[in-house]
Amino acid sequence: MPESSNEIQSATASMNNEDQNTQKEAHIPGSCHSTSCPGNVNSVCPSELAVKGPDGSVIACKSACLALNQPQYCCTGAFGTPATCPPTNYSMIFKKQCPQAYSYAYDDKTSTFTCPTGANYLITFCP
């Protein structure tokens, strides 16, 4: 499951890099919620998680699991359950920027959205 979190964080970071002033929002039709990421993860990315471009600017922000490969950040081993793997300082950085985004392996309560009408999603990136 941490790989999914990594992918979302990397995608969020990449989207934020493309247009740092644009709110990204997924509109889900029917009785489903809309979700968004109004923050700029790259602007607050800790140096140990930062991916830098040729000019030295932060172009993406890795998850702590990907960057540090430690069980407490990957929710593996002794940290492999929701009870033993709470949010970390790193995941909370992502969560603060994108409150509705999945920020670590067990971030289900505020970041899992399902639709009773099926999986027919329209994702819109606002200019």
C-alpha cells in the first residue's frame, strides 16, 4: 500500500510543480464527493525527500517510505497495522498541503472516497 501513497505524492508534487497556483480538483459525478489538493507540496518539501531538477529547484517530493526506506515510514514489519503505524511528521507535511489526499499507508479515514454509482470518474485539472 505505501507504493500507492508514493505515487499520489509524486503525482501531486509533479502537478504542483507544473502550476503552483492552481487548485487541482477531481469532480466525481452523482452523489460522490469532490476532492482537491490546493497546496504546493514542493514548496514545503524537506530536503531529505526533495527531488531536484537540473537548476536545483525542487521538482517533486518523495514519500518518506521511498526516500528513507524505514519500516516506520513504510508501515511494514512491526509497523504493519493501523494501530502501529500512525502518521509521521513527514506524512503530516503532505496532509497539511493536501488534506484530502492519501498521505501514508493507513490514511483511510479522510482520504478514501467511494461512489455508490460505480467507477465513472471525470478528473479535471483547472487552468
